[in-house]
Amino acid sequence: MAIDAPRRIRLPGGWSLPPLGRAQLLSMLVVAIALWAAGALWIGLQSAIHWAGTLQPTIHFYLPQSHAKQRQPLINALKKIPQIDTIHQVSQQETRHWLHSWLGNNSKQNNHLINQLPITLQTEIHGSDPFLLDDIKDTAQRFHASINPDELRLLTARKHLTQIRNLLIGCALLLMVGLALIITNTLELSLLAREDELELMRLMGAHEWFIRLPFILEGMLIGSGAGIVALLLQLPLIWALQAIGITTDGFSTLIFPLLVGGIIMGTIGAILAQPRRT
Amino acid sequence: MIIDMQQLLTRYPSGRVALGGVNLSVSQGEFLFLIGESGAGKSTLLAMLYGALAPASGSLQVFGIDMNAAPARKISALRRRCGIIFQDHRLLFRRTVFENIALPLRVQGYPEDRMVARVGKVLEFVGLEDAIWSYPDTLSGGEQQRVAIARAMAPQPQLILADEPTGNLDRETADQVLHYLIQLQQHGSTVIIATHDLQLLEQYPARVVELHAGVVVNDSADEASHGH
């Protein structure tokens, strides 16, 4: 008797994925949109931090002439702040030149003003640290120096952006739990639909891993699929940012978290949705 | 002995005694009818044999496995040596007959390339070779029960446990189902049938164990030994 084998796509070892239907696709879409939203926020934030960083690479410290003796101790203290790259004292000649161009060539008045001007230290800043702003303020205060208020505001903005980014990382972790629960819910529907079959498999002597593996694979498939969709949906956002002149390296930093995060969420969701023993 | 139970006692979740001190031994290749009224404990006894229920006290050994302390791994191994036939046959109606019968084979890691041939062979045995790609709901009640028999026998189990296999069938179909089970015994399997259909007993002279309120009240093997 010649019998044709059924045309079913099966996994090696006799496993078969639970049927991927509308519920699974919907779940993948919901997870993808949530991942995309998180990714878009991340890219936006990275761009903002990048923008703040390019606008504000320097901080000027002003030391009054009455505290000129504090110049070297101030420089030494600034050198101890790791985010400060270079410290440069603006020379009197440079100040004179700037004052001439600003006030005109009244040298007598200018000379008087130059002698009154504070000693100016120009510092280059790199990176971001939550304590950088406080370190700079404390150091300036300790040596009776003042800081350019506009530069300080930018530095404050940068600090807040860093705090928002940290908050976002916390939110992303919560989001991952939520997304894992969405996947869990979807897989539980799938489990419910196959409850009879799973119970039969147990009665026929199937090992637990034989029963669990297809659902774990399904969870991983939903998670990774959502990660890929979310990643592709970031591309228009990147292009839009580039079109208005904002560059970002946010996309490259998202590839790993979105793909691996999606798979991890899918796996966690599948484990949480494991069938109850009968 | 493939089954040996001594003073086996178990309770329903409500606390009521389901089996109260059953002593029973079954040898390899035996054909045994388990009879009794509804609620006598027939299904409970079968469920204990494949590890769905654990004994509350007493001892139960199936294929040498102590069911009082058997881990999940051993219960799975035991179930692979059993073919279970249910009264409601428990077929998967969204799967073809082939998929239903192949299920225990897949669970046991049967080679994929020999699957179709094996399923075809067992279907031939129960006279349903043409129904291999049909869905169970297109078959009659008797045919569905024959598919269930084919599914139970597909992995060539040493022990067939049938719980009211003819419960919903007409006389002629019931006799046919019994015929298949007798043939399985003649091929070397041990067959235990829980039934309240006393007409089946007239069809085939086999050992009869009668349960009443969770206790064995009559065992034809004992009667025979006393007679001798």
C-alpha cells in the first residue's frame, strides 16, 4: 500500500511548532510596537545627549583677581576631575584682543578693565557623569571661582538627559516584564487549545522537555520576530533625524538589545506559560 | 509478574476510599476483565497502573517499578510500555487519523521515515487503512474506537489498558473491538479491560476480577486454583 507522507513542516526530533495563528501574529505586532517605542525613545535621547555634548564641550572658570593665589590650587583640583580633559588659562593678551574687538581702541579704559578682569580658565569636558556637575560647582565654590552660567545650564541639561536615560533603562526593564506577560498570555491561549493533546502526550510517556520545547521555540520566535520588526521600524526614524541634521549612534546600540531582548522575553514568556502537569 | 499490588489503598480527593486494600497480580500475556458497578474503582485501578494516581498505602509494582516512590522519569518510561484505550477514545479531532496514531510514536522517537508504514500497518490491522488521511469526526463511533486501538497498539506496548472500550458501541461493533484486543493478547501483550458489559465476558474465556466498592470480591483465577 503506497501512502504519501503528510505535507507538514516539522522540527527535527518529531517536534512541531504549535500552529502559528492570528493570536501569535497579533502578539508579535504588539511586542514589536512596544519595542519600537522604547527604541525610538532611546534613539531620541541618545541624539539629545549627543547634541548637548557637541554644543557644550567647554566650561570657563572665572577667578577674581583678589583670589589670584588660588589659581594653581584650582588648576590642581580641576585636574582631579576625570571628565576634564584639558585646562587652559586664557592669557591677558588674548583677553586684551577680545576686549579691543568688543569695546574699541580706548586703550586706557581697556587696560583698566583688563586689570579688573578675573583669571579665566578654559576646560574641555568629555563624557558624562551624574556627579560631574556637582564636582565642578563644588570645586569652583571652594576656590572662590565662578562659572559661565550658560555653560552651567547646558551641563545641567546634560545631567538631566543622563538621568532620563537611566530612568528609561529602568522603564525598559519593566517593559520587558510586561512584554513577556503578553507573550505568556498568547502562549497560554495556544496551550489551552492543545490541552487535550498535551495531556495525551503525557499519558503516552512524553518527557516534560518534549512537551515544553515547542512552546519555548514559539516564544523565542515571537520575541525575535518582534525584535526584527521593531529594529526595521527604527530605520525611518533614523533617516528622519539625519534629514534634519541630527546624527545618532543609537541604532547600532539597539541591534543587540532589541534582538536578544526579544528572544529573552519570548523565552521567559514561554517558561511562564508552561502547561500545568496533569 | 508484570503487575503486583498488595493491600493497595487510595482515596478520591474528597477523602472517600476509592480502593480499599486490593491484592492482585497479573502475569505477562494475561487477558483480564475488570468488572464491577460504576464507582467500584475499575478506572481508578487502571489510572494507578499508568501512574496517573499514586497509592495512599500498600504496595504497587508495575514492570518492577515501585509506584509509591516512582519519579516522573520512571512514570514516563512506564507509560511508554503501556497502550491506553479510553471509553471516550480521546482522539484529536483537529488532527488526521495518521497524526493521532503517530502521536505515541513521535513521543517515543520513532524514526520519521518509518512512521507512515507503521501507522499504515496498524490501521490495516483494525481495517481502516483507507481512513489514514481522514479526520476522526468523519468516522463512526466504532471506527473512532478502532483508531484509538490502533493508536494504543502502534508502539507495540507490553501492556494494554482499556477503560470501557465498548461503552458507547453497539453489540456488533463491541464484539469487533474485543476481537482486536484478543488478537493483541495473542501477539504477546497483556490486556486489562475495565468494563461493566458482562456480555463481553461470554465472548472470550479470560480471567475476571470483580470489584465492589473498591475491594476485590471475586477473582476467577482464585476460584480456578481452589477448584484444582
